[in-house]
Amino acid sequence: MSDVHRPHGQETHPQGTDAQQSFLDLLHAQRVWDVDLPSFDPDTAPPAPLPLFHAWFAEAVAAGQTEPHTMSLATVDADGRPDVRTLMLHDADERGWHFATHRTSAKGRQLAARPHAALAFYWPVQGRQVRVRGPVTETSRAESLADLHARSTGALAAALTGAQSEVLRSRAELVRTADAAWERARAEPDAQVASWTRYVVEPQEVEFFQGDAERRHVRLRYRRDGADWTRELLWP
């Protein structure tokens, strides 16, 4: 179906309200990249994506980007329906991009059914994005436990709370369970959580996006080609 041209200011929602119009006015008033953006010459990019990711991450931190280690993780369920959420990066090495969660969570179950995922980092302070796609594998049990115990007491308490993505009967139930988990985490810093699993996205494609105020964005994609990488520019 082709788009229908609407005169400027005409309501685009069949049940428009003052609240809806206020939202649209606020939405349309937002601007992006009202800062000086860095330049990026793709001809100077390294032959593999990992060194460039490390460099861009360090530059995001130096530029004051809030929570640069957060990323979106997209998966699909057994029926092929997409899902996405935000979580933290735990590492990026020659194996791939690492994150961790409960194997019994929604994303854990989705990865068990369809072990492929996509990641997206967005660092607006520099107008940059990084996208990663590939198959997902679990690390060893020992590495998963080491991942858990290398984190904070709060992270261990959250893991001990368990039941992630399950229906919660009441807020009071969460408070009671969390209090008990915090107490155990302080008393047993080496406590094990059987469902805690560290995953690795093994990159088949990695794209680096550098925004440009005049919309001449640079998109550099690395595509796995056997043991090597093919680099190619994409239209923005």
C-alpha cells in the first residue's frame, strides 16, 4: 500500500485527542546530533571488526557517553516472532560479543530454540551505532559461574532471586524474595545459580555506523568470509 499524502497539520490518527497531538508536537520537536560529530574514514579501518569496536568503545567512554556498555539484544522465539531488550555487554573478544542471563528466562528459552541473535549499540554523543549478527553459543559452566562471581553483590542477589520473566503475583513477593537473596549473597559470595549462563554472539556481520549532520552517514559492514572478513560500504 502506498503512502497517502496528508496536508500539513491534518490529524493522522482516526481517534485524535489533545494528548495525542501534544505527544506528536513533543516528538517532532526533538532533534538529533546537536553536537559536533567525529569523522570516520572507512579506508583507515582495520581488517577485522574487533579492534575497531574496542577503539569506538573507548572513544565513547572518553566522550562521556552514558552507559556505553548497554546494548539491545534481539532474538526470535520458536514461532519466529521477534523480541528485544536492553542488557549489558560482558566482554568482546576473538570469540565474539558476550552477555549473560538465566537459561530459563524468556531470552534463554528463545536462544535454546533458535540460537541466533543480533546486538545493537547506540552512542548518540558521537552519532555512532554498532550492529552485530551471528549464531549464539553457551560458554562452559565454569566460565558462566566465574562471570557471575566477578560481578557485584547486587548482581549475585538479582541472579539468586531467579524466576526471571515469570509472572509475579505481587510486589510484596518480590520484596521478600529479593531481601532473602541479598542476605544470601552477602553470606555466600560464591553461591551458585544453576540457570546462570554466559553466551557469546559469534559475529557473522558487524556494521559500524557514523552519523553525519548532513545525512551523509558512513556505514561500514564487515562480513565473515571463511577465516577472513570482507569490508563493504552500504548506502545510508
